[in-house]
Amino acid sequence: MKEKLLARAPIFTGLPDDEIKKLSETLQVIEVPPSTVIFQEGEIGDRFYIIIQGQIEVIKALGTPEERFIGVRGPGEFVGELSLINRAGLRTASVRSLGPAHLWEMSHTEFDALLHRQPRMAFELISVLSERLTNAHDSTIKDLQEKNIELTKAYEELKAAQAQIIEKERLERELQVAFEIQTSILPQKLPSLPGYDFGAVMIPARAVGGDFYDIIPLSADKVGIIIGDVADKGVPSAIFMAQTHALLYAMSTRRASPARVLQRVNDLLLKIGESSLFVTVLYGVLDRRTNLFSYARAGHELPIIIDPIGKAKISPYNQGQLMGILEGPILDEQKLEIPPGGKVFLYTDGVIDARHKNGDSFGMERLIKELQRLHEGTAQEHCEDLWQTLCDFQSKDAQEDDVTMVFIQSVDSFET
């Protein structure tokens, strides 16, 4: 049985029967447990193995990040021959059993003696080695082709990523320019009006937003006050905001009534072109001689009045329709008298819509409570104090909407 197994080994197929018999009597059989490293790459080899039963795997760079599988050898095949042939005698790969295996072991001395007795066996050995070399070459070519495909894919992904980075940087630069333009539209310094103090903040939810405000000197005794909120956020609303602000500014300087200003601006917005955007606006004129704030409201949040002792209340509600959609929208026209020491608070809905991480909105009730605690300080300090309160309420959660606040604070009384 042993002789038959040896005769079927490709390397021994050309040997005469007496040589096969001699090998069967002299070769030692070793048993190898599963997952056993039989020899390791780089070791000096003095043994040659022929597989009787089981399978063994050949591995380069075993146990390293560069580990690479070469192939599996089964019954009749052999391993370890190269270390017996090359001059350095080093193992060129590691060999490990896949499961239980039985091997014939041939020493270097036995191998040399066999080659001297049977030189034709060298042809069989070369034939097997040539086949393995061809297979290894084909495997290497295939591996290189697969890696080339992967590299090409990685290169294309890298180019796409680079293009995205370039596009992102371009958009960021454009958004920065847009932010600077939008910031320049807002008043760099609030005007002064004897007997009154003004404060304002505008914080967009994104790089640019749709909220806006302005305080425009109309005469020595009057200022026009604008606050608005374009639907949606981002660049489109910022462009619509700039258009609306420019028209409001131009119309307000003509000293028309607040309602007439809003009606004329609405007509112009409709003539500029159709848009899916709309805007809420409150425009009013503050007269220091009468302490009256006369305003027209187009769908905007109602002003909140705070009396000298700190009690806050919402101004009366009348219908006021949005601008930019309807021809001749209904406007809410009212007059508020600001007593000495009193305040008027104007704001966009981003204030009351600010959300806590638990889902609660800041809400009107909380806003009234916060306004009633603002006693000492300038109008600008009141704005910044209230903004900090909103930041604390939102915690580190993202701001969902633009926030704009304007405080009008009476600091003295004047006779007409």
C-alpha cells in the first residue's frame, strides 16, 4: 500500500519499482496535527516532505500585514524542495496543515542520494517546479490585474473626492462672500434718536439667512424701523431678503406711511418675478415728539410692549397678510405709545421656535417671562442677554431658524 502511494506521487512516477520499494522502507512518516506550522519562511531547510493524507497550505509572510496565500497542496504533492536546491538553503515560504496530515519526510542527504541514483528524477522535479512557477506567475498577473482595477477605482474615487473638496471650498468661499454682503446690508451702527436707545441682533441658522432688520433715520425726530423674515433659509432666501430690504429702504426714505411703503414694496416684488418665496415684514415709524410707534404689519410677529415697571404684553392682533404672493394684501396698521422708561420688542419667529433637546420650543410664555426680567441695561445688552438665554435653552443643539431681535427703549421723556 505504501509503495503504491509513493508510485502515484508525480515526482516519483518515473522511478523503477526497486527504487520505490527502497523509498518505502527508508522514508519516515510523520503525523501533523491540524493548524500546525511545519516550517517557516526564512528558516534553513534540511527536510523535504511528500503528502500522504490531508492538505497543507503554502503562505508568504505568515503572521504579517503582508501575508499572502500561495496555494494548497494535497496527497502526492511535495513541499520544501527549494530549500534543498538553492545554495542558501532557506525556506521561501511557510507551510501549515489545514487539518490532520500524514507526510513522508526525506532528509537533504536522502534527497541528494536519490538524485545521484536516479538523475532522471530531476526532470520530473523541474517539470513540477515549472508548473508551479507558471501557476504562480499567472496568479501574480491576476493579482496585479485585480490590484490595478482597485487602484483605478481608488484613483477615480480620489478624483471625485478632490472635485467635491474643490467644490465645497468654492461654495464655502461663495457663502463667506454672501455672508459679508448680507452683513453689509444690515446697519453697521444703529442711529441715535434723542430719548431712545436701540439694540439689535441677527443670527442666521446657516451661513446666510432670510431675516433682516434696519433702523433708518427719516428726520431729526423720526426713524423708520424694519424687521422681516423670508420663508426658508440659505442662499435663495438671502437673495430675496436683499431684494426686499433694498426696496423697503428705498420706499421708507420717501416718508410715505408704513402701510403705503409695504403696499408699494409688495407691488414691486410681484413685478420682479414669480417666486415660491414670501416674506413677513413689520415696518414702523417712531416719532420722538409724540412717543408714538406707528407701524404696518404684513404677517409678521406682533410687537411686545414692556411698560416702565417691567410688565410685558403683546400688542392687539389684527389680520396682516404676507408679502410677495398676493396683490393688495391686507395689512395690520396700529399705533403704540411708548411711555418714558418703556420698551418695544420686535422679533422673528426663530426666537419662540427655538427648540430644547427634549423637543420643547422656547415659546411665547417663556419669552414674556424673560422680557419681564430685563430691567437695567442698554437695549443692545437686552438683545445679547436674550440671545444668550436662547443659546442656553438650545444647549449645543443646532439652531433651526434664523433669529432676529430689535429693542426700542425709551430712556427719557420729551415734550412736543
